[in-house]
Amino acid sequence: MSAARTLRVPGRHGYAAEFSPYLPGRLACAAAQHYGIAGCGTLLILDHSESGLRIFRSFDWNDGLFDVTWSENNEHVLVTCSGDGSLQLWDTAKATGPLQVYKEHTQEVYSVDWSQTRGEQLVVSGSWDQTVKVWDPTVEKSLCTFRGHESVIYSTIWSPHIPGCFASASDIVKASTSYSGSVANGRSENDKEKLVIQNLLVTGAVDCSLRGWDLRNVRQPVFELLGHTYAIRRVKFSPFHASVLASCSYDFTVRFWNFSKPDPLLETVEHHTEFTCGLDFSLQSPTQVADCSWDETIKIYDPACLTIPA
């Protein structure tokens, strides 16, 4: 693995890291004081180059920020969510407070995601109040509320393939979800394989396992990945390799997997000293990854398993 470019932000514990879908080298990080238990939160907008990471702009909020998602139609706009039950709409071109605050959830909002499917401009949020809400960022009130979970919700994510489809997960099941969203492989060698990938959802659980599910038949997982030693916090698919994904965990590690291989664990990265909560693949570089941790550091690096030709 190449040397990681690291930025330390004293007093800010990282919860989520997301690469910009528009600007190469731009990264957003949602962070909180005091591990998110008390204090304020900060949205960090970072730029990176060969010389390292630097803060382009930062925005403070009066409660911890737990997740962040970039707009799919404006390169300057992001949405965060926080411990006070609100979502915030930010404009990185303006060094001011949020453009809009959406406050309907009654407890911590732990997940937020902006739809990637063409023609939709919707945001989905999941909260510890056991509800999921869908928002149009141009409208002050949520469009609809979904109930059904029996415990706190940790993850909500839109399908990159199926319009109007999202997944949500509570702590009864897991701590994170990710749809397969590969864009670089184009047409699969056979249509059946392509259809499976488009209907694939991966969950990461408190029992340290990752499981892949075919949405057309969810009675049992189609694969299981074992290796983490503590609960999995987040899982992401590579946008360049259909069967490659990464997971980060409370065991301080990031692990890279290829579920199509007999030995699926590709690499284990151990460069944090606290819970690793944020993780993302670059949308511009097939080898670049970002993560953030409660150890107050944000890292961008190129794991060896992505830089060595298959």
C-alpha cells in the first residue's frame, strides 16, 4: 500500500467520508466532538494532492454530525445529518451556515443518502427514532415517512440501479448497507451475471460478518465474508470492480474483499488506533480510498490490492 496522505483534526472524531462525484481530489468528512456523545459537529471539505491533504472549508453545527452525502446535481451542495434529529443542506461555495435545516426526526439521524438514479433528486434519512424519511431538498418538509423498524436505524441507502428503491437497516440486523454500483465494467459477459449484480445488497453486522443478498430472493445470503473481529460500521462497493467491496469496523481495520474469489479477503489495512467509521471509494480513481476514524485522522491511500493488476 502506498503511503497514506493523512490529516489530523484535533478534537474531531470522524464518522463519515465521501468523495465528491464532480471534483477530483475533493472529500467531505462528517465529524463530532467527544466521540459524538456530546458537543458540536463539523463538516470538513478537504482537497488532496501529491503534497497532502488540506482543509478547503469547514462548517460547524451545534450537535455531532454522523453522515454526509453529496448532491447529484450541484457540485457545491451537500447534506449532513446530526444528533439533534436534523438534516442540514450546505453550499461549499459560501462560507456561511446551512442553506436549509430539515427537522422532523425526534432522535439522532445516523444516515443520509442522495439518490443517484437519473431523474430523481431525493434524499433518504434514517434515525434512531425508528423511522426513515424521504426528502426533496427543495421542499422544507419530508415527502413521506416509513415505519416498520423495531429498533434504531443505522443505515439508509438508495439503489444506484432501481429508481425509487432504497434499503434501510437497524441494529437488530446490522450496522451498514451497500448496493452494488459498479460503473466501469459496462455490459457483463452474460446478462444473468449483470442482473445479479444489479440486485445485490451487502450488509455488515454486529456479529462481524458481511453477507450478500439477492433482492429477488432474500431467504438466505448468496455469500458470507468473515474476518472482522468487532462489529462492522460501514461497507462500500467499488465503482470500478463489480465484485470488489470494502468494509470498516470497530476493530480499527479496513478490509478489502472480492466475493467472486475462493479466498475473498484481498487486504487488511491497519492504520487507525480507534474505531474506523467512515469509508469511501473515489469515483475518479480506481485505486483510491478514503477513511476516517475516532482517532481524529482522515486518510486517503491506494491499497495494494487495487493497484496490482488482476
